[in-house]
Amino acid sequence: MNFDKIDREARKILRRNDRGGYTVPTAGLYPYQWNWDSCFAAWGFSTFDVKRAWFEIHTLFTGQWDNGMLPHIIFHKRADGYFPGPDVWDVPRVPHTSGISQPPVAATMIRSIYEADKRYGRVHMELIYGRLVSWHRWFIKNRMERGMIAITHPWESGRDNARDWDKAMANIDPTGVGEYHRRDTDHVDPEMRPKKEDYDRYLKIVYHNRDCGWNEEKIAKTGLFRVADVGITFIFLRACRDLLHIALELDHETAEIEGWIKDLEAGVENHWNPKGFYDSVDLKTGEFTDSLSSASFFEWYSGMSGDRMLGHLNRILDEVKFGVPSNDPEDEHFNPKRYWRGPVWGMVNTLIGIGLDEQGHIKTAERLRKETQELIAEHGFYEYFSPLDGAPEGGDVFTWTAAIWLTWAGPHAKGRF
Ligand code: 9WN
């Protein structure tokens, strides 16, 4: 295997998906700047072009709202091929954005980019620090419940059609969404994408929240979907720890962030399903979602050290050829092809692997890294892969797959933040 060639290919993909200051996840299927994709892109760039990495971050934050929210898509310039575009979201600001957020990996990635070159990064870190804090405050003010972080739309989880949302979605009546033309299935095999019944509900929620004027208080009272996402709680807890580290480094006040960390650490307990795994909680019904998804394995990445998910992780890794599947293979709805209901995502493996490594589970972390390496080296820089045979799925020439090759999965990667 010519790994140098694959390294070069990864760098080429980041350059190729660069639209002048921001990187699209992949041409065609996702022609705009996505929040967490962009953070992974910046982290990837930081391995060979730290200036470009910071540029990505600053461009992302041009989309930040006055209330601190960092949207999940920034529509810098009009592009064809994606639905729902800026007209559907109807957010009255420039650049146009969507009206929801995404997993807050930014503080963690930014810390790493800063550490790649502190001399160059210092002024950028100072500029972005306040913006990061205001995004974190937005989560605390609007989304923290019993120490867990709520999402108001499945797209905010970044795991759109995960099993976690099935029960909450079934409670939404999709009538009235009308006709629309999905563009994703023009680019990718429909078997690999969410179903129409999911899309009807995705749109129903967007229309409702848009009619609330994207006002978080109104959405909290009347919203159709409100689930405490175990993935976001873990990711946010980790991000708060990294934010604290940055605050100390820059000599800023830390008491507020320390308070968030304490509340989140307590909140993690509320994600513990007595059936024996970390789970999301439907805040409208108070019920666990009863789904064991790959996000439950962010336990280590979050900095919690209970090893409570280790048994399930070892079992699942033995049940599939390539870990970690986005859904438990023993679940009756497990589907190795359909998006977040079974396939393996490289960047999810990265977060899980880094956490395992940090907490001393070196062998398991290495196993996961090698499996991810093989997936990419054998099949290419795809969006996701089948956990059963590694078949490539979704979009090709994918930004975050290239980024994690350079930062974690590839043989020349540092393998940590
Ligand atoms: C909706 C861009 C994004 C990722 C998400 C992934 C997918 C969008 C979609 O693509 O979601 O945001 O249209 O399917 O689920 O994690 O950020 O790569």
C-alpha cells in the first residue's frame, strides 16, 4: 500500500473541496459550509497549512447569530443541488444560514489547531475565544436540561436518521408539508439515505420552528421535537473541557466554564438507561429512546472515566468486520446501508478512538484506527461504509474522511488532538 500517495490524495481533497475560505463536505451532495464538517476540515488543514485552517474557522464564525448560535449550514453563495436551501430556512441575515446548530466539536478542534502553531495561532485564538464562549452560553441557556443537551431537530445531532429519534419522530404528524423535491437522492442511492417519512418530518419541524421566528423560547414551549442527545452532551462536555484549557492559556476567567462542566458531568448520569447503556432521552415524554448508537461510545472522549460502555463496545467490534457501526447490529432495525442506521463513519471512529486512547484503552483504540485506515485505503474517501464488508457508501471525495486520514487514521497521523 502506497500510504504517501493516499496522504497526498487526502490533502488534494481538502484543496479540491475548498470554495475560497470554506470547505464543502463534498461537491454536489453538500455544496455549502457545514458546521462540524468544517471543524474537521480545519483540523485536517492544520496538518499542512495552519493559516488555511484558521481561515476555515473564521469563515464558519461569520455565520454566528447575535444570540451566539452557530448554525449548522452557512449558505455563503447560492449553489444548486441541495434541499432545503436558504429560501426554506428564511433566516433574515447575511450570510444566509440554517436555523439550527450542530455538534459542538469546534472548541476541541480549535484547541488542536492552536497547538499546532501557537505563535501563529495566538491572535486568532484571542479573536475566536469570545465567539466560542458565546456559542457555549447559547447551549447552556437554551438547551441544557437536567445537565443534558437538547436538540430541536434530528439534523442538529449530525446523525440525522439515527434510531435514537424514531419514537419522537413517530409522534409527529407530517400532514401539510406539501410537495417538495429532495435533491440528495439525485446524487446518492436512495437506499443509503433517510426515507421520505423522515424527510416529511424534517421539513415539518423546520416549518414549525421557522414560524416561531427561530425564537428558542417559543420553540422550547411549542416545538415538535425535543430530545436530549447523548452524542451532543458528550461532545459538548468535551468541548467545555477544551474551552477551559484555552481560557487558562489565555488567562481568562474560568469559573463559569467550570460550572458548566460540573453540571454536564452530573447530567451524564441522566443519560444512563437502566437497560445498561448511555442513551438519548425524549424530553417531551421523559422516556429513553432505547437505542444503542455509536454516540454512546463518546463516553471516553467526553472525559468520563467509568468504562461503562466497554462491554458493549467489545461485543459490537466482534460482531462486525469494521467498527463502530452507527447502530447496534443486534437491533432489529440495523441496516448496514442506510445512513445513520448501521454504517460506519470515520469521524465518529476518530472521536471514539481518541477518547479510548486518552483513557488508556490503547489496544482497542489501535484496532479501531487500523479498521478505519483499511476502510479508507481499500475503498476511498467515502462519506460512510458498510460495517459488514466495508463497501463504500454515500458521497465520494469526502472532506472529513480526508481530514481524519491526515489527523488520526492514516499511518503518518499523530492519532490524537
Ligand atoms: C443535513 C454534511 C452533513 C453532516 C451530517 C450528515 C449530513 C445533512 C443532510 O451531512 O446531514 O445536515 O442533508 O443529510 O448527517 O452529520 O454534517 O456532511
